[in-house]
Amino acid sequence: MIQPICAHVSNDLVPVSLLTGFLGSGKTTVLSRFLRHPGMSNTAVIMNEFGEVGLDHELLQAPEDEVVLLNNGCLCCAVLGDLITTLQKLNLRRTTGEIPPFERIVIETSGLADPAPVLHTLITDPDATLWCRLDTIVAVVDAVNAPTQLDAHFESVKQIAVADRILLSKTDLRTTNAVNELVVRLRRLNPSAVVEQAIRGEVGPDILFRGGSPREANTDAALQVWLDAAHRDETAHTHEAETGENPSAPDCVDQIDDHHLHDSDIRTFSFWLDQPLHPVGLQMWFDQMAALRGPNLLRVKGILNVEGRPTAVHAVQHLFHPPEELDRWPSDDRRSRIVFITHKLQRADIEASLAVLSFRPQTLELSPGKITAATFGEFSAAMRRMYRIDAN
């Protein structure tokens, strides 16, 4: 018998948020403001180096080891070799009472870091998934240097593409028109992310965490915005292709030339599926997309109808998080809806893969070592459509 692939996430898991941003983006300034905020009590912050943030006057105790306690109750910890080792030590010391209990974690990445390996640890490593869960990905973007960085460094593009929230820093050093142009570009790269300004790093810590339970974070407040924003982006992109106008751009912004080196390779696609899915077909689709299209999938989110149950799916590149069954549907619409932010993929590439989702036990022989000719034919046909292989 096929075991259910949908997971129920415990509300007791510690939420972990990722703070990323390219070199010089102002991420250190933002982090410094976060650390001093009263709302950061009972929060553990894993950072690259203590020295850059300047915490000398905020320490409640001397930094005798790699973990220090600030006077607002925030714990700071430097990365110890690799992330999983750091997380293990933090959890052990919390469990044994060596450090005060923390309720959430913030991880700062280095400016040149690809966020995917950190996300891989949080999503798949059992030493992490047993007690913590990914919550929010925040990218800090330098309003002054971002246009050049986005052209020259694909890492900065990936940081934006995987983000749930984008913080614009140094906007006070740019004109309103220049900031609006950058916002339009960022929304092209990631139409589903919330974009906010951080003047001199002044933002509240609530931007780092969604709040509520894991399931609440995966309903209307988080997933629905992805679905709605992706639909608006595709509509705007189609309109722009036909007319040369971008209806989503503010009136004060001139239409932006689509000459940016990386931007034209980043596309957002959304799909609606009318028929409920079976766990077998969903698992097959996960496996194939992860293995064969993984590097091109910057972010995937959706709500799927799996045998009538609302199920949240989430992926970063080849990392597909176990699907999570939700308590309720976010609306009366029972169709499956899924959003892709991709790199160098066309809509037809994704659309062809969705044929695999139609597989069900009656079309797939489940007996060990036994696959019918008809089933193999269906599978082969789906793969030919997915990868545009001639049926010769």
C-alpha cells in the first residue's frame, strides 16, 4: 500500500528565517538594528562574524565562547564550521539549559552565498528538520548598486528569486523614479515577494517571521499571495509582449529596456489543474522535476488538491520539501494551483511535465517489479512531451 506523502507539521518546531543579501547591500546594518530591537528577545541569531555588527555595548555577558547573550534576551552565535554543526550545538545547549531557551532562529548568509545550500540543510537534513522548520527568506537589496550587481552576479538574482520578502536599503540616496524602476525590476524577478523599504536599516523584527503556526503560514497569508501575484505578472508580461507597455509599472517610471543580462532568463509561470491528484503521480512528478529540472527551478510554491485535500508544496531548485496537508482551503476554489520561478525554462517545459501528475494506481501497476506495457507507454509518452523527444 502506498504510504501518504503528505506531512503534518508540528507547531512545536522552531521557525528559522534566512537573512540574505549581496555584498554591500546593508544587510549588516539591518541585522544590527534587528539585534537591538526589544522584539528580538528569545531569538537566536547565527551570523558570520560578531565584529562586523559591533555588539560590545549590548552584551549582557562576556563572550567566553561562540554564543553571547544580549541585554534584550537575544542570543548571538557565530557559524561553527558548517551550519548543521552550529544548529546541533545550539539545540543541545538549549535542551540542557546552558543557554536561555529560544523560540526562533535567524540565519545570516554571506554576501556572495548561494542560499540554496542553506535551504537544503533546513529542508532535508534530519538533524534540523526534527526540531526546526524554514519560515521566511528575507533578501536585503542595495538600491544604489543593485542594478549593476544584478547584471554582473547571478548570485544576487537567485537571492531575490527565492525571497519571501525584499528589503530595499539606501533608498534615501536614490531618486523616487530610480527606486520605482528598481522595484519594477525586482517584481519581474520575483512577483510574489513583498517589497519594503528599510531606511538606515530601521525595520521591525516582525518582517523576519510570518507568525502563527506552520499551517497558518501556508494558507492565505503566504501561498495565496504567490498565486495571485504570479497571475498578475503573467498577465502583465503577456500584455507587454503584445503592446510594449507594462501596466504594472508606476506612472512615473519609463518602460525599462529588457536588456538586463540575467533578467530575461528569469520567468514566472502559474498553472491551474482541474482534476484532483493522486499521491503516486505527485511523488513521480517530484522525483522527475528534482532530478531533471532542479537547477532551473529557483522557487516553486502551490496548493494542490491531493485526493480532495488541500496540500501545500514548496521547492527550491532540486529540493522538494515534503508536501504539507493544510487544515482548510484558502478559498472556495478547489483547483490545484502552482507557481514556478524559473531560470532558462519556457512555459512549455513546465506544462509538458504536468502530464506525469495524471498517473493513478489504475494506470500504474504497483506490484513489485511489474510494469504493464500500457503504463510504460504512457510514461514514455509523457517523458517525450516533457523533454520534446521525437517518438521515432
